[in-house]
Amino acid sequence: MSLFMSLDCPHCMVSHSPFYIHKIVVTSTTPSRSDRDRSSTYTFDASGVCGPCGRMVVAGFKGRCLAPPALEKSAGDLSGTAKFQGHHADLEIVFQAPSPAKPSAPEHLPPPILRAYLDAEKAYSQGIWNLAAGGYRKAVDRAVTPLLSEEAKGKMLGPKIGMLEKTNLLPPAMLDWIRIVKNDGNFALHDDDHDFDSREEIEPAREFAFTLLTYLYTLPEKVRRAQGLPKEEGSTP
Ligand SMILES: [Zn+2]
């Protein structure tokens, strides 16, 4: 019977992915002090291969069970309650290597912008380049809309860049960043024949989106807080 453990995969980003266990090594055994309880607390390392992507991780566990050989023969989900020789044992994940990457974003973004950016980052980390490029465009679109008048709402990003140009709010170089993010997003979503095939192709859009959001939201909020002013309404902690 194959053994598996359920972990968040750092490679393909699947949550609770089934990892088929190759090897378990018991690293410590602590017998129970009670005469009536014959179970011991074990720590053990398990190496496994992710079902969806085939990449490997090592995870350390700590838990109670009746006998160490049971670990070798056990079947079940090692991430939570596992069955060892028919008994349940509570297991705790002590470490995981590589650890699951958490998508990150510039600080203090308003929630709709944060959501779009994190969605793009998640797609980026999974290698779904077209989805990532579309996500960066959406994040940038949402980021610049509040700078414009009501009539910008509902318009595409292209006309918004034209309106931004007239406001002189952003330096020309920054408008070029936005154009690159827009063009990559349009290409990803609308081109009939071509797709993005590599990280390098969308790296500029990712970098410009990050820098623009940092400039527009993170830095002003940091300044507000450094001046002791209350946080901007709608900004995240
Ligand atoms: Zn995986």
C-alpha cells in the first residue's frame, strides 16, 4: 500500500497535494511515562514526491503512536490524523523543505489591488505566464483608476493612460511602465497565435507592476505612518 502525506507543494503550489512517500527515517523516540499508555512520541522525516508535479520535498513530523515499525507500514494522510496499525495518532508538521512559497505583494495595498496582484503572483509562481501577465495588468489598472476622475471608471487601461498623461501626475517613464504591463496583458489575453512561454518574457511587467504599486501605495502610506498620521482608509496593514 502506498503511503502518502498531504502538504502544500512549493513547486506547483497545489494546496494539500498528495506526496507519495519514498522513505521515512525515525529521528527520535520518547516513551510515554504512563504505565497504562504504551504509545510513544516519535519524530521522523519523510521524503515524498508530489503527485501533480513529480517534484520532491522532505517534511519532518512529530506524533504519537504505538510502535516505530508502524511508521513504515502505516497508511494514511500524514498531515493531520494518521492511522498507525489501526490506531489514530495526531501528527504535527515540524518543518518542510523547501517550504511552500507564499505569494507576496507590496505593503499597504487596498484589498482589490492586493487581490489582483497576489492572483498574478500565484500564477507566476506556477508558471502560468499568460494568466500572470493578465493579472499584473488588472492590478495596475485598479491601481491607477483612483488617480483619475469618475469618467475613467469602466474604461480600458489604454484610454486611462491617455488621461493620466494629461494629469501630469506620473513621470513619463512611469507611464511607459504602465504601457508595457498593459501591452503584455493584452498580448496574453487577446493574441490569437502566441502565448508567453517563459518567466523572462513577463519579468519586466512583473517588475514594473511591483514598482508602480510600491510608488503609488506603499511609500505614501509609509510616509503617513512615519509622520504619525492615521492609516489611509482602505489600506491594508
Ligand atoms: Zn507539486
